[in-house]
Amino acid sequence: MTRDAMTQAGDYPLARPVAGTGGGTRAVHDRIAHDLGIAIVGGRYQPGDMLPGEERYSAETGISRTAYREAVRVLSAKGLVYSRTKSGTRINERVRWNMLDLDVLAWMFEAGPSPEFLRDIFELRTVVEPAAAQFAALRRDAQDISRMGHALEEMRRFGLQTPEGRAADQLFHRLILLATRNESLISLSTSVTAVVAWTTHFARDERKESRDPMPDHDAVFDAIMRGDSEDARLKMLALIRHASGDAGMA
């Protein structure tokens, strides 16, 4: 994949869209996985609890066993459930959940993120993004700087209350990871930018936070542009600390 393709705004999904009611098996099993996923991460089902069997679920809902079976496979692939022959499907321990899966992240926020979950994802950002900013300051090129600057212009123009401003915010953070030239870090970029988007949504839409985030972003950009790796690391730490406060984690 080219760098241009990787930095398109459409490359920042929060989760796979949940299909509408008018589709076929695919639409039905996506809806079932979505509803069960929220019930699991929201605590309606606890680790060790058993999901309804195919026959019971089909009889109670009128939904085909095939659609339900496919939904369970989706949840299993995300680590939320496990199935055993003759013993049914049970909820996995949380340590087995793929917390960075885009759907799981979305379901966590739809269910209402716990303080512990918010702490965990901000700690993840604290581990990953300051180091990424540090490497980006050392390895960025003129094209990286141009794209980051444009993303900030769009963020400033539209603001975080709009989809366009939030997409620009995600793009800025993704461009920093791309500028590290580190494939392992880049592989985290979709999940990290989804975390950025969901925490922004939580802070701005749920908590009605109105703090101006631009000075923090401008400071990170300035340090990367100057090639000051240590200052880039420190400025990104400050950005994350302030974003954590916006989400009520101060």
C-alpha cells in the first residue's frame, strides 16, 4: 500500500459499519454480533457465562441458526467468546479480549467506558505516541511535514465538534506514526487513531469539554518540524495528559 493510500481520510474507521435491517445473512449476523458484543463488554454477560444455544436463540428470535453461528464466530475472532463441543459458547476472560479491535473499541464506548478502560487506553497512548513523536522528529521528511501541517490547518479550520475536524485530528496522529518509518509502530496506527477518535467523541460529545487542543498539537508539530526528538516526546506527553483530563481522567 502506498503512503498516499494509507493516509486517506477513509482509512480511519471507528468500527465496521453495522448493516441495516434489509440485507441478507451478512447484515443479520453483523447486527447480532454488534448487540451481543455490547452486552458482553457492558457487563450483561460475565466471564464464564454461557451464550444461548443456536436452537434456543433461533426459536426465541426467529433469526436463522446460520446467522447466529456466524455472529458467534465474529465474537470468537475478537476473543470475546470461546466454544467447546457439547459445552456451548462461553464468555472469555477479559484478558483474552482483543481490546484494540475496532469493533471492540466501539462497543466499549457504546456501552459506556469505565474509568479503568479509559485509564488503560490513555496509558497505551502514553507508551506509544511519545516514542512515535520522538522517532518522527528524527526521520520525517518534507512531505511528512507538509501533510502534518495541512492536517492541523484542517483541524483548526473545522474544530473538534465536526466530523471533518476529527478526521484531521486522526490524520495528524496517524501521520506521526507513519513518519517513524517503523513498521511495527505503523501497524498500530489504525487502532491508535481509533482510540484518539473515540476519546475525543467521549470528551466533546459526552462530557461537553471545550478546551482548545490546538496549542498542544502545534507544539508537537513544531518540535517534529525542528527535528528536536526529546522535545517532541515531551510535547506529545503533554498533549496526551491534557486529553486525558478532557476525558475526566485528571
